[in-house]
Amino acid sequence: MNTDVAALLIDIEAELRQLGLWQREPPPAAALASEQPFCVDTLSLPQWLQFVFLPRLYLLLERESPLPDRCGIAPMAQEYFRGTGLASAALERALLRIDALLSGGERGGQ
């Protein structure tokens, strides 16, 4: 499963880059310290994916630590991208797949 998660993280990053949503500079430390879900009060969803979600999961994979047993990012992404005109379908599909992988019955063989 870890290989599948790593591949999806790479896909998410690639889609953020393809959409022009990848940032060169991180937001201020205070923005990253938000305690709100998805840092909704300080970051956009693409920023949260890039600077919080991806690094945390990569770190868990690197340390061979347990991965979250629940994930529900896709609904947030669908709401975020609704009406933006961005071709976000591939990113949303990757987020649906990571939600299913981390939350579903695909956890055997970690």
C-alpha cells in the first residue's frame, strides 16, 4: 500500500503543477500553524495540499510510520474547484483514490 500512496502523492503534486497551483515559496509559518481543518483560515486548498498534506504523508512514508486510517480530502477539493473553470478533474480523481486507499478496505499489506 505504501507504494500506492507514494505514487498518488506524486500524481497530486504533478496535477497541482499542471494547473499552475504549485508555489515556489511557502506561506508564512503562522499560516501553516493553523489548527483549523485544511488550514481553511490561512491557506487555500492547493497550498494546504502542497505545504501540509504532501509533506506530512511523505514523512510518514519515509519513517515507515502508520498512515492515517481515514482521509476525506476529495469532497473539499470538489467544493473548492467548483465553478473555478480549472481543469481539476485529474487532481480530484487522485484525491478520491487517496481517500479510498487510506479510508477503505485497501489497507492490507502495509
